[in-house]
Amino acid sequence: MNPAPAQTASQTLPRTFGRYQLFDRVGAGGMAEIYLARARTELGGARLVVVKQILPDLSGNEQFAEMLIQEAKLAARLNHANVVQVFDLGRHEGVLFIAMDYVDGFDLNELLRRCARSKTPLPIPFALLIVIEALRGLDYAHRRADDFGAPMGIVHRDVSPSNVLISFDGEIKLCDFGIARANDMADVLPEDAIKGKAGYMSPEQARGEPIDARSDVFAIGIVLWELIAGRKLYKASDTGPTLLQLARAAEIPPLPSRDLPSEPELHAIVEHALTADRDQRFASAQAMLKALEGYVADAKLMASPIRFGEWLRDNFGQALIVSRKARERAARAIELGPAAVVEPYGTPAPPAVAPAPAASTAPAPEPEAEPEQVPASKPHDAPVPDAPLAGALGPPLATPELVAAPGPAKRGSFAIWFAVGVLLGIVAIALLLWK
Ligand SMILES: Nc1ncnc2c1ncn2[C@@H]1O[C@H](COP(=O)(O)OP(=O)(O)OP(=O)(O)O)[C@@H](O)[C@H]1O
Ligand SMILES: [Mg+2]
């Protein structure tokens, strides 16, 4: 069982949390709730951010909090196009939080789910682009050195589809760097949250051994395997081995053929990344990146983020409209000032954007079934009715409706303006009569 979430749907939004105005709940993971928020900037403007609030049980755990703060401080030093920028970290009203850039789009899990639901295969060039861009982020983080040039030894530890964020502009960013270390404290995490992570663990991590950057190489190798195969690598069942046992054994079935050019070359790359003995694996994310880039160039399966963004908008533009409309309403409610209440409200879905022809004609894997990238028991896997992104998970599309009630301050200022208007009118008439 997971602990009760810190916030519930009935709690009012927007609300102030430190220097942030929380106005929407984007999702929830095993250890935190994710809010979309606006942060006032020094110049007086406001920017969209994500505030990750650690669940109260974990926030209150000293050992966990210390680990999280220590690691998130390192993560905040990462600054790269393929890494979600963390810019604030602290504790407010007893709640540990991390503030980071908002990525307007889907996580990879959600994208695959949508592809499966709409029977829209993810073209292989885009699948390869996702992994290449994620590898760029990993390579940067693994090689990051401190101010004295000493390697910081950053390992993500939780490279999985829910931590690969994809924007509607086609950008791919890894999130949750530095958070997974605290995650590894299995004794304080909800059991379901740990089980969910096992599906992307290297064998050494699943055995609880010390890990290095090569563990992230194995994890991204699993992501690549699944994107090519169109199914999950490890599947636990009630009677068979658990995900953790499967991860320890690391038995990798051969990939099915997708009739890709120079396919054995691609399969060899996946196999190399998924070698159980880490000394035989790619020695770094950079080595895997080079190999994959080489393959993509040779096989002419190159794709650009711009094209990927177009494809996303053509195929899933409706979700974009829903999320942007909900945000506009929330922003307007904040501008109005008085408290607005977020209520799950089944507003009719906006007109669907006519799907344009796929941007690529390259062969694409057809997902076998709807991918379950996280076990169904994971909290955020269940539909979250009060979040526009999560709300858009399944039909009917439910978006939050922000109901803003006019507050007393607004009514008071209207009365003053009315009185001033009447007074000016009387003066004008008196002047006319006097003339
Ligand atoms: N910076 C962000 N911008 C947009 N959406 C985000 C951002 N960070 C997280 N999310 C969304 O919130 C969801 C929940 O995130 P969270 O990190 O709490 O859980 P998780 O990734 O599923 O699990 P965990 O990271 O604990 O393994 C993500 O899957 C993603 O869809
Ligand atoms: Mg995450």
C-alpha cells in the first residue's frame, strides 16, 4: 500500500506554496506529487515550473531527506538540453520540494500508452531519436566534474520511461537526476514504488551492489529494447518470478525483426548495452551514443526533434489543446486573485485535430498490447481525475474546471469606481449648465 497522498483532489488550487503559485496537479509518482506552478521572476514576470512535493511520510524521514537534499544539490548543477533543469530545492511548511522546469508534453510511458490506444505506431527513427537524446543527457551528467575538475560521479539510477520527458516541440529530457539515490532507500519507500523501478534495473543494481554509470547504460538499453520490440522486456506474473528476480537474472530474449536496414548492427548495439557482465558492456553512455549515432547515419534512420515535434502535434494535438486550455484557465484564475477551486469536471473535449500523415515512412514497431511501463498498482498509473495531463489518460477526456468566485476586494473596488463615475458625471453636467 502507498501512503495517502499529501494533497487530495478536494484541496483548493491555486494555492500559494512558498514563492510558487500551484495551480494544477500534473501527476504523482511513488514518492511525490507533481504540481504545475507559476514562479514570480525577479523582473516581475512569471514562469511555468513544476514543483515536486515529497510525500509527508518521506519528507519527515530524516535519513531520506538528508540523502535527497544532498543528491538534488548535485542535480541542480546539471545544465543541459537533455536534462530537466532543477533550480530550487528546500522545505516549506515541513514539505520537502524540488522545483524544476516544466516540460509541456508527455513522459515516454504516456506517449507509448497513447500510441497503443490510438494504434499509431511510433516510427523507428523517432524511437531511436528518443534514446539518442536521452543518452546525450546521460553522457553529460556522467562526465560532469566539480569546480576543481574532479568527477562528480553522478549516476541517474532510475532511467525509465516515466523519467524520459518529451515536449510537444520534440525535445527529450531526462528528469529526476539525483532523486533516485534517495529512492534506493528501499526501507522507507512504498513497496509498489520499488517494484515498479525493478523493470529497468541493471542486474548489479537489482542485486543491491554499488553501481556506476554503466548501470544507466543497461537501463537505457532496456528502453531501447522495448521501443524496438514494442513490448516490455520483463513481465512479472503472480506465479512466476518477480520483476526484481527477472532483473537479477538479466536474461534478454532476442529482438524480433522489424525489417530495418542493417538490422543486425542495431541488435548488436542493444545486446552490448544489455550485457549482464558490466565489464563487457558499453563502457560509457558516450560509447553507446556513438554506436547508435553511427547506426542511425548508416541506416538513414535519422530524425530531427523538429520533425518529431510535428509528428507529436499531428497525432496528439488534441491533448496539447486540452492541457493548454486548462493552463490558460488556471492562469486567468490566478490573475483574478481570489481563491479558485479546481474541481474534476467532465468538460467536453475540444475538437480533435485532424491527424496529418505520419512524418516518416520508416518501419515502425506495432505495440503488442498497451504497454504497462509501470505496474498497475503504481499510484500514478491510475487515472488522476484532477490533472489535465493525467485526466487526458483515458476517454472521456476530463479536464479540471477552475471556478473563480469574485472576491470581496473586487466588489469593493467596483463600488469605488462607480461612485467616482457618478461624481464626475455630476461635475460635467454642472459645468455645462453653468456655461
Ligand atoms: N518537469 C516535469 N515536467 C512535466 N511533467 C513532469 C515533470 N516531472 C514529472 N512530470 C510528470 O509527473 C509524473 C510523475 O512523476 P514522478 O517523478 O513523481 O513519478 P515517476 O517518474 O512515475 O516515478 P519515479 O520518478 O518516482 O520513479 C511523470 O511521469 C511525468 O509525467
Ligand atoms: Mg520521475
